[in-house]
Amino acid sequence: MKEQFGFSNELQRYLQDTEKTIPKGSFVIIKRGDKHYWYFNKSKGSNRLIYLCPVDKKGEEINSFIYSTKILKEKTREGVGTYTKKGTSLLKVIDDYILKLRSEGSDNKRGVERTKKTIQDIISHIRKFREFVGLNPISVKDLQRESFKEYVNDYISWLVDKGLKPSTIRVTLVHFRQFLDELVEPRSGKKVIPYHPITSIYIKNQYSVNIRDKVRPDFYTEEKYINLLKICSKEMRDTWREYIKTGIVQKEKIIFFTSFLQLVYGFRIGELTTTYKSKTIKDDKHTTKGGFSYLEETDDNGYIFNIYWKRKWGSVNVDFDVFSWVKPPEHIPYKETYLEIHHLKPTYQTNIVDTILYMFSNEILLIPTYVDTLRKYFTKFLIEGNGLSDYGISSTHDLRDMMINYELHSKNSSFVVLSQMTRNKIQTIEKYYLHTSKELSISQSRKLNTKNRLKEINSVLQGE
């Protein structure tokens, strides 16, 4: 493959042995996403893999290989793996990103903009990185080098040394990665860099909380789970009926629909916000390496979510219907039924996915709402709005957690079945989701009648 883009062993040997302008090693082509890029793999030393250029970019040279050798010479002279002093351009990129955040919401292209408070938090976290870059200047080009990992390690250490709380550091690093991803795959405008080496796994490996310091979750009870379901189902019915009557919907009501899907089907919130309305749209619009989902209709007016997440495929059949006593418009799918024989008026059932499609979706995504926005809605409208602050639930992911524990403790679902439903390994469910709360222990004891165990045994012995 290298030869078709101009690769020449003779030229490489000349540059290494005679001219001595590039180090010992080899040129390689690596595919990232849908594109291929030239890299140079040094034979020894640290930060051996050096990014060069896309294979379809040749500058003013006759082919991209010769253009890549020119870039390698420049990077070798700079000192690959060291921090350069060209920080001004990166500071400008950061400032442009902050300005873009401030102006967010003026065109609302994605469907639902983030709240002003969320944007202010993101800007505050990005400014921490800007401060670090000001103290340790690097160029925009350095972001796409493997040596940038060392720089990020120093940045994390700097955050820790400032005395920030672990939760603050974690969310700061989340927004830092969002900034890098935006430079590679911008929602609007041209990309700034073709690639960066900072993955979520890399961040997690560099900064994680010691397992001994983690508090094992203990907020689950069947009563809390059922109450959350009641709240969400009522809000969904009321929202859908109001939409049928007026055609108006409050955008924050989406949290009751996503929360219900998490509580019943065990979705991750990221799986919902990356769900494309069809496979055709997914194939056309999904260009990143991250996870995604897409909808597929079933024969009985339901929907299959085809999910690719954490390098695993899964599918979820969503068959729940939202009820109304007002007939939906003709263009909206629904089923007409009489819940009881003596009922004189019919009840109308519409699949929950169809209600979301008509109330909240845009032309591409089922739920075009930022995850940060959903988290704000979750806290304000579901938890605080219903007086549930004492439930011990702090994030949307806790709803998936509650679904898993309801299936385990109340429905007695097997770990194998639950693993298939949630797309988690059995070991993951056992390690991270199995609750041991005081309330749960009391409930289990009552179900097992442990208080009267001795009486039970004595009655059995006396009957022998």
C-alpha cells in the first residue's frame, strides 16, 4: 500500500545513511476512522510513533511520501517528543473555542443547546488548560503527537497540585477531551487537527480513584425504583397528551423519557444521545470512532436499538407504549384499544420512541440533547423537582444501576440474561452494580423469613 503513495526504500536509506536527516526507523500507514495517515516509527527511544500527514496530502511535492519525509525532517530538527515554544497559535485556538461556547445557542443547529450554566462550567474548565499552556507553551501540531501524552500527564499533576477536588478534576478532564475531540471532528467549521492520542481510557488510566476509596453504592430499594417509574410514566403521559392538544412541548420534559428508558431497558445515557434515526443516517453522518446506536422498526410498531458501545454490539427491543385518551394526529403511529370491555371510549397507545421522534428529535438524532444538558435536567426536574434529594441518586447512570438491581433482587433475573440485556459482562455486574444497602438487607431478610428460621427448623424436625 505504501508504494502507491510514493514510498521508496532507496530514498529512505539515502535520508538515513547518507544525508542523515531522519532517524532510524520505518514509515508506516495507519488507518484512523475512514482515512489513512503517514506515521514514522523510530527504531528506538521514547515516543517512537510520530504523526506526519494524511496519505492524500502532498503539499507542493510529487507525492505524499516525499511530503511526509519533509515533515519528518522538520519534526526531527525540532526534537520530537519535546515541548516546543510555539504556544501562541494554540492559545488562539483555545480562545476561539471559548468564544464559540459563549455564542452557542444563537443558531441552535443541533436541536437543543446547552444551558448557560453548563457552558460557563465548561469555559471555566477549559481556562484551566489555557493557564497551563501559558505556563508550558506548545503548538497546535504538538496535540497530534504521541509525546502529547506526556504533556497531559504533567497537566493532570498540575491540577492535582492546585488542590482541586477529585470530582472537579474528573469533570475538567472530560471537558478537556471534548475540546480535543472538537478540534478533530467539529460540529461546524473546519477541523484543526486530524487526530489526537488522548482517549478516555488513557485519561482513566492516568487519573482514577483508588478502589478502596470508592463508596459501594447503597441507594437501591424496590420502593425507590417503583416511585421513579411512577413519576416518569405520569410525566410522559401528561407531556404527550399536551403535545397532541397543542403541538407544544417543553424541552426539559425529555428527561422523563430518557430516565424511563434507562429504568426499564437499562440504557446508558450516551447510547441514547448517539442514537441515529436510521441506519442510512448513521452510515452518512457517523464519522468518529466513538460508539453509536441506530433505530430499526419492528413489525408490531416497536423499535430495535442497534447499539455499538465499548467495542461491543447489542440490541434492545423497546416495546413500551405511552397512553392517551386523546387521539393522536393521523400521521403519528398509534394503536386504538379498549382497556376494559365496559369502556365506552377507546385508549390510544403510541410507542415511546414515536413520541420522542415527534416531540424532541431533529432530522438526524433521536435525542439531539447534550449529555451535560440532560444531567442538568435530571438533577433539577426529576430529583430536586420531585423532592428526591435524599434518595442518594447523583447521576443518570444510577438509573441504569437501579434497573440492574431490580432485575436481580426483585425479578430474580439470571446474571446471564441481565448481561445480555445491559451489554455488560457478568463480572462487571457483580463488581460494580450489586447493591448491599441496609434497606435491601432488611427487605431480603423479611422475604427469607430469617427471623423465624429456628421455628421453621424445629417444626420440620418435629414432623419427622
